[in-house]
Amino acid sequence: MNNFDYVTRPTDLDPDCLPQHVAVIMDGNGRWAKRQGFPRIAGHRQGARTLKDLVRCCKDWGIPTLTAYAFSTENWRRPLEEVDFLLVLFERLLRQELAEMDREGVRISFIGDLSPLPSSLRKEIDRAVLATANNRAVHFNVAVNYGSRAELTQACRQIAEQVQLGNIEPGAVDEQLIEQYLYTAGTPDPDLLIRSSGELRLSNYLLWQLAYTEFYFTDVFWPDFDRAVFHEALQHYQMRDRRFGTVKLKQPCAG
């Protein structure tokens, strides 16, 4: 039994060593629902509640940016009923939660190819982005119809077009230029990636951006991912020695 209430940041977390950007792969909603004897959609509903609390937790504990993998380019292959439910759930949550998130200072943005989404959902996305654009408490970045290989392919195509037009010299193409053409342009790379449900893969998520990110995998299904589990992930993160390919210059946070 611990002594933390988890409303405020646990005292054993060094505020100077917290990740500035956490990315999450929210896995296990369907398996959680099956274990409870519920339909898969019940897992997605509970998973949405979990995500909402994690956004608030990042704000409470001083973590500026959270990026969540909500719907991948591969998720279109799921049963039509489940895909339709997820898209309707996204739209409903944006409509119902926007006012509260705005009051709490959450800035909402989206990454991915939004063009195939229903027009009503795109309208809610545009409304949420515009309404929260000036908020600064926490940046909540939602990956919808996102696939990292598609993102990189699009960036290469756009750069090639600019080279062909003579606007960019081939020799000017470097990492910094490529990053300007990614969906995440202007957002720092994640410091910590968390994946729930025991799966040990990236699933085409932020492949460029995760080059030097610390990974944390938990067996907990996403609907059961709470602040105590997040606390454990942050404890592990603070014990990591992040050298970015160089020799160690200082002791890690836990040192």
C-alpha cells in the first residue's frame, strides 16, 4: 500500500526529471471487455475515460505534452461495426468534453490523414483545435488515421515536389527539413513511450520521432491504466540513463 493520493504529483518523482512529452499506445480495450464479459465497445468506452484522466494527470503533474494513438491506418480493417462505433465515439467525446477541456487549459491537436474521416467528425476536430489553440496547461495530441510509414512517405513526396519546383536544393534536405514536413512539426519528440496490454511492438507509431525515446511496456490493459500505473512508468523513466549516443555526462535522475 502506498501513501500517495495521486491527485498531486507523487513526492518521489523529481520534477526536474519528468518527461516533457509522453506518447501512449492504448492497447487492450477489447481484451479487457472480453475478460469482463462485455462487448468490445464497452472496452473502448472505458478506455476513453482512462485517456481523459491521463490528460488531466499530465496537467496535474507537470507533463506538458501527451500524444495518444487513438486510431491507426490499419484500424480500418477491424469489423465495420467497431470502426463505426469508434468514429462516433470520437465525435461524441469531442462534442461533450470540449468545454471542460477548454476550461482546464488543454490544447487539442490531431496528427494523421484526417481526409477519410466523416465530415461531421472533421467538423468537431476543427472546432476543438480552434477553440483550444491558445491553451497552455497541457498539449493533448491525438493520432487519428495515423500511420508512421504513410507520414514519412507523404513527407518525402512533398519534399520531392519542392525539389522539382526548384524551391529546395537536394543538398538542403536534412533531418531538420524532413521534420518540418511531418505531422508532428513543431512538437518535441517524445521522451517516454508507454504501451499497455503486454504487447512489445510499435505498430507503425511515430517511427521517426521515437528514435531516442525511452520505452515502457506494461501488462495492464488500457481501461485499467490508472495514475498508479503511470506513476510506476515515470519511476522507471527517472532511473534511465539517457545519453543520446554520447558518453554519460552526468548521473541519471535516480543517481
